[in-house]
Amino acid sequence: MIITRQKPIPEIMEYIKGKNGLFLVGCELCATTCKTGGSEQVKKMAEFLKNNNKEVTGWVVLDPACSALAVRKFLRENAAAISKTDAILCLACGGGTQAISEIADSIEVIPCNDTLFQGELKAASLKGSEFAQKCSLCGDCMLAITGGICPITHCPKGLVNGPCGGVKNGKCEVDESIDCVWINIYNRLKKRNKIAEMKKIRKAKDHSKDKKPQKITTE
């Protein structure tokens, strides 16, 4: 899941200064779970804009916003409304914003969210939700040898060999509020009788596997 957070309203209003006709696009998947771009948030944004003398030409929640197929379908079905639109406001992640902008390249697409990280929903309640980062999308996964715990993401230093000399009472040197991930990896491997994995010295991270931008074709 891609975790997003809505931009401050003053920032959004600055982006749309001088623009009147606005079409809103949300996302049925990640942004809905994050409560940054589901139907409820899109309707709320539309109402806010109308109350601030902006014309909302329409809105839609795509499934998902990062799908080129969904974007093309939305543009076809809303062509009349889009022709009266000065800008599209995207209440999805950066991937969704770019997918729409690439296809609808004749109209400005403005992000209403900041894209934070890839993670998971830890807890949800009426008061709010808790999300935790799980993966750094590094392109060189170590989970098979670290007990399913990612040190690249959970170690502030990104160490591929650990723990470092700064660990104290099981806590991280950089952030004492969190456990040292390499202690957690040790405990996990010990439980699975794979403690020998800790004795292996791993080479420095191959960042060429994380080069940007990437494009992958599958058969």
C-alpha cells in the first residue's frame, strides 16, 4: 500500500489560484484506506471548493488512479466536463498523479496529497489510522536471509550487517524509541534455528538495482 497524507489546504489553494473549473480524481485503493482520496474525501474537497467560489466540473474515484486503463476510461467518459476544466486535482499518490498527467497532457494535474512511503495498515479506528513503513523498494530484497524483517527500512542507518556498536539495551542508537532491528532479526532467526545466517558477512548494498527511473516488462 502506498501511504499518502493530504497537503495543507493553503498549499492546495495556492496551486489553484486563478483557476476556476476543477475536476477531482480520487483512488479506490490506497488513498481510500489512508482517507486521503476516497469518495468521502473527494466529496468533502468538492464541497470546500464550491464554498470558496470554485466551480467543480465533476469528480470520480478511480480503481486505481495509477492504472492507465482506468485513466483513459475516465477521460473518455468525462470528456465534456474535462473540456470545461482548468485543472484536475488528484487526491491519490504520486503514481496516480503522474499517470493522469501523462495521458491528459493538455491539462494541468495538481496533486492534493504528499506520497510518504510503501507500508501497511497497523490499526484503524474512528479517530484515525496507524500506518507503518515496511519496504524501501530497493530492488534487492534481503528478507529471505533476515527472517522476513527488512533492515534497509527498519534500521535508520540501513545496515546490511548488524547490529552496530551503538546499540544499547536493545535500542537503536539513532532513535532510542525503537528496538534495534538487528536484535529483532537475531531473535527471529534464533526462533527458526537459522542463527548461522547472522555470521554471514553481506556485501554493501548494490544500489544499481535501485536506479531510477525503472521500467520492467513481464512475459
